[in-house]
Amino acid sequence: MINAPRLDINLDKIHDNARILVERLADKNISVTGVTKATLGSLKIAEALLHAGVSTLGDSRIENIKSMRHAHDKVQISLIRSPMLSQAKQVVHYSDVSHNTELEVIGALSAEAQKQKRVHGVILMVELGDLREGIMPCDMESMVRETLKFSNIAFKGIGTNLACRSGVSPDATNMNELSTLADTLDTTFGFVMETISGGNSSNLGWALSDVDTGRINNLRLGEAILLGCDPLNREPIEGLHIDAITLSAEVIEVKIKPSKPRGDIAETAFGTVKTSKDNGLISQALLAAGEQDIDPNGLLPPDCMEIIGASSDHLILNAGSQQLPIGSEIKFIPNYSALLRAMTSPFVSKVIE
């Protein structure tokens, strides 16, 4: 057994989740970009997504795209975060398409594309209320007009992103606004845009309901495929596996202790002031995983246990009536935040099979 803390990643379940979503969205004429950023661009997971039928791969880090490009020379890969000006050369070299909001960056991509004798695709991102990246809708016509002037740049279409920063839900109003904007731009410039990317996993509730999806023909899916849940409420999506990825941590101490600390209470190591209820004596278990490895608030423990605290190196459980031998492992289901942190921690083993 590989040491804990450990992420166990089941490729078959990820493949199933991706295949089911690809098939359901195909009925709405919506393609899927499989997003690999939460897995650090894992080649095995990328291959599972491709075998499941995703049309393209997407990632927010050029470092991840670079490794996937070496393995998949013919697959279309998109940089789904606005490119850094300092990485324009790499963006053109390793990605086929990037999502953009700044003319200065598009100009740099154009210059690099000319040097490399390549054509680089650009999707312009629209601000529709979540207040992350995006061009204001009233400025889109001028942005498209200027983008079309750049040499070696192929204008692919428009997209938006919701829910990630402010939690704004995709719905009929903002998705219709995106479709209407696409129609207006096509009429103005006399073409039909190739891609109208409506958003991420949080769009699934809207897209798979009984609605007219309009011009939206692409979604960028990561969390729903990997974790099988709806990001808007973290509820399981019908038919998907919610345990494709689990995290195991090892028990290093079990003691009967008071549930309420004693002494003057100040800030914890992470700057919070913790309040605790007095529930008498409890069976407290310490596990060898902490804030440096995972987001403790993003872990779902077994039904009989409760996470009651964490420090940089320890996860603290109320074990209830469970007898936990020292050296045993407890398995958790991570949410997206916990998965991201665990994947980037060098102290968390990753087992992909």
C-alpha cells in the first residue's frame, strides 16, 4: 500500500462520468472540453477523457498543457485562463486556442504566431455578472473588430464563466444574453462563430433541463467529471460516480479528550478564533494530513465521524463510537477545493488506476 495521505483516482469511474455527460450534452448539440487543471494535467486522466468522447482538452496552466502536448500532438488543447503576457511564446507553441480579454495580449500572441509560422485560435470571454474575467458586452463589437485585424490569429468565438468568483448561477437570462450577443456579432461581421462556450460544470443544471440552449455549443467540464457533483450545491449528479477520487489519511493518535479547550482563547495558527461546544468527553483521533495538504472544510468523512479541527499537519476527528487502530486509514471524499490542494501537495501520494 502506498503511503497516506493518498489520493486514489479511479480512471474507469472518471471515464464513466465523462462519457455520460458527453452523451447527455450531445443531445443538446453541446460539445465538452475536458478540463484537467485540478489533476495537474495528468496524462492518464486526459486519455480517459479523450476515450470518453470529449472534443478537446482545456487547462489553466501552460505547464500542464506543455506535458499534455508532448503526449497528444494532434489533440486540440485550450488555455482556459487569460494568457500571461510573459508566456505568449509558450501559449502559441503549446496551445491551439486561448481565452482572451486584452488586446495587448492578443497582439503579443499574434507576433509570436507570426514568428512560429502558426495560427493561434482566440475565444473572447464576456463578463455576464460573476465579475471574474470578461469583456463588458457593450465593448464586444469593438474587441472583435480589433481582434480580426491581427495576423495569424483565428477568431473562434466567444465564451463566459459564471459561479467561480461570485457564485452567480447560469440561468435562462444570462445564457440567453450570451446567445443574443453571438447572434448580434455574427450579423455585424457576416460570419457564424465556431464556438459559443457557455461556461463550466455549474452550467449542467441549466443545460440538461428542459430549456432551449440557444447558441451555446460548448461547456468546459472538470469538477462534474472528476467528482460527480453539481458545483452550485455540491449535490450528486444523477448517474455519476461521486467517489471516483478519494483521499485517505492515516491515524496517528487516538485519545479520550474533552471536546472543549481550556484556557484563554486567542487566534489559531491560521488566524481564526475558534469557538467550541462542550459535548463532554469524546474519542478524538489525529490524522497525518493538514492544511498544508488538503482543505479540511472540503472533506466528507465517513457517516459515523466528524471533522472538528485541523492544523498545518493534523486533521482532527471526533471518532464517535468507532475503534480506530493506530496506523489505520480513514477515507474521505474531497470537494473541488480539497482536491486542488491535495493534487498540488508533494506530501500527498497519487495513485491513478
